Amino acid sequence: MTSAQGYVQLGGQVVVTNGVSSTTKTLRSYPGCTVSVFNAGTATLSTIYSDNIGTPLANPFTADATTGKWQFWAQNSRYDIQFSGAGITSPFTLFDVALFDGTALNASNLTSGTVPAARLPNPTASTLGGVQSHAAVTHQFLTGVSTSGVPTAAQPTASDVSGLAASATVDTTNAANVTAGTLNAARLPNPTTSTLGGVQAVNQISGKWVDSISTAGVPHLSSPSASDISGLAASATTNALNAANINAGTLPAGRLPAFSGDLLSAAGSAAPSVVKIGGRTISLNTPSTNDILIWSGSAYVPGTPSVAPSGAAGGDLSGTFPNPTVNKLKGISISGTPAADKCLILTSPTTGVWTELPDAPDAGGIHLNYDTTTHTFSAGTSGNPGNSPGAVAVADLPSASLFFGATRVVNDAATPVAQDIVVGGGGSPALVWSDGTHWTVIGITGT
């Protein structure tokens, strides 16, 4: 008999320290877990022992509660060893573990030399035999050995990797065709690419495959890369945990997480609600037309802002808001100070001035005059021609007259004074005005 032993360990595990899960994967030990030993490829529990002298061992048994070490003895054969419990989420198995007690070999009839390849038996599914060597082929790994000892290879598929079938390794420790004793491994020839030879056993290592057998009969293990595996989707070699690497399709709403913060929604909802802006709460009050959100000091509330204008005034206004001064009207500059009995006179197309109106009561011949050169008003009195009292009829005006269109100019023996006026009498009242040189009759058609 021989023993199998080891520690219950599983890679790719997350470790929790002080309640915090690690971000990197580790090799985890499972002390005190349950160890079950089966005949390889079956669900039949094997007969096992606690030592090499045949002391029975219960099957299943428990690994060491402190170190996680396990060990048992059994007859030469193949076994599946399963581990469960003690924190193992899903039981895992070491498949096709071959046990062989090399001290039991007896090749007393072979004293020297190498057994010719022709003397090696062909292997079968249950007996050992010679196997040819196999040159490595890109992306291919051994899938089996024929009963002629010829290895076959193929590119593994993804299902092959997860299954790691028992045929991934070949047990060549049985020389059943030797007529006496048991063939010692040292008597087997080395294999070549065309002749059979002895091949060493290889323990299964997670994630590794046999990619070649050397001419010394030593299998070589390596881990397949993604390019070695057929049938993988494009996402198998792309980090789909990074959303930037998802470049096609639309994520179903059911895959959306629950939103929080400024957006609020349940998981799987494509219609989140905006409940905050910059972390500040939005009031649930119903807004009216033209309302905007106004910060109240504790929340954004819909309402109408009340904001007075500020800053420098422009256009027809000067000064600053909220108390500007009107200095222009439609772009016309205004000077002077408005007051009672003043009127605004435009002195040019672009300027105006507040101008005082003189007192001109309707008595004693007082009249109001305006000078377009100085843009001022004045009050004065009028006299008849020759300073005669009373109203003068038009017919009584001097006869020496000149016609200038609708204006009649008369000469008066008396020298008129600027702004003097006379009032026409008779049946056709007329206003006669003096410019200091002439009397002008105003308001009589044809004069």
C-alpha cells in the first residue's frame, strides 16, 4: 500500500479580515473539512487505512482541525478525493489520483539493459503499456493514448478545461506482459516520436495541461492561454467589469442598479427621479408655469424670483440701479434743471434744454416771443403804428405796401421796435408784427 496526503487548499478565494474582503484572490486553507475518497470515476467509497499496516480508516474522514492536513493509505489504484464542509462553498475534487507502491516491484529476471520497445505491452483502459513520445503542436494537448501506444492530441475546448477528464494523464506503472515479477521503471526504454517507451506519471495541477512528453518520458505541464481555447466568446478576454469595454448593444433596464444621491430609483428601473441638485434637496411642491427652482436655505423650492436690477445704467439713463437718472429722451441729451414754468426746448437734433417761460399775462398788450437763435422766450408789449391807441383796421394801415406771398409788408412812418405788434381792426382783424424794420400783417389771406 501507499499513501496520499496533502493540505485542503483552494485558490482564487477572497479573504475577510476585520470584516473587510480582500480585493486580490488568495490560496485558502480549510482545516477540519470532510474528506471523501471514491474509486476513480465512480460514486463508490473506497476502502482506506490510517497507516501502512492495514488499520481501517473511516470514509469519509476529517482533515486536521488546525493545519488542514489529510492523509490515508490504500491499495495501488486510482482514486477521486473530494473535499467539503468547513466553509467550502461548493465541494471540489482531486480526480484520478494514482497510488502506486514502487517498493512492491520485482523485476528479478531483468539484470541489465533496456527492454526493447517491441517487448512493451500495448496499453489498454485498465493495464499499463508503452507510449510513443509526442511533439508539441501549437494550441494542442493530449486527449488520449490509443491501444497501440500512440498519443492523440487536439485543441481543447472550454468544456474540456473545466472538466479536466481522467484521460488527461496516463498511468504507465504496470508492466503486465513481463512473465515474472513486475517490471521496474528503470527497465523501460525512453520513448521517441516513433517508438514506445516508459512515461512518468504526472499529478494533476489545477489550470495546467500536458503539452508534450520528453524523450526521457517526462510529461511537461503548462497553462493554456485564451488563444489555446476554442469556442471562447470575445468577452472571455475582455474585462467586462469595465463598462468602457462594452461597445455594443444596450444594457437592459433590469440590470441597472438602484440609484442614490441626486438620482433615486429602485434596482432595475430605467426611470430615476431627480431628488437633489449637488446633494441639496429639491422640494416636492408642485411648480406653476414659468416657475424656477430657488434655494430657500434648506431646499430648492419652485417659485418666481424677485430680483431688482443693479449695476450701471445705460441708454437714456445714467447713474446706477436701482436709482438711475433720465438724462436723455430717445438719445437726445438733456441739460438744465426741470422746474415749474419750464419747458423742454430742442436746441439741435441731438440736444435739448429746460427753458424758463416768462410771465406773459393777457393784459396791457403783453405778448410772448421766442428767439430761434438763442432758443429763449421773452415777454413784451405792442403799440399801434404811430403809437396811436386802440385797434387799427387793416384799411388804416399805410398804403405803401409790398406783397411777399401770403405776407403783407407795410412801411410805417414811425420806426417800429423789435417784437412790437398791432392788432388789425374793422371787419378783418389781423395781427401785425414788427421785426424792427417792417410791419407784417399775419393771418389775412392775400395780404
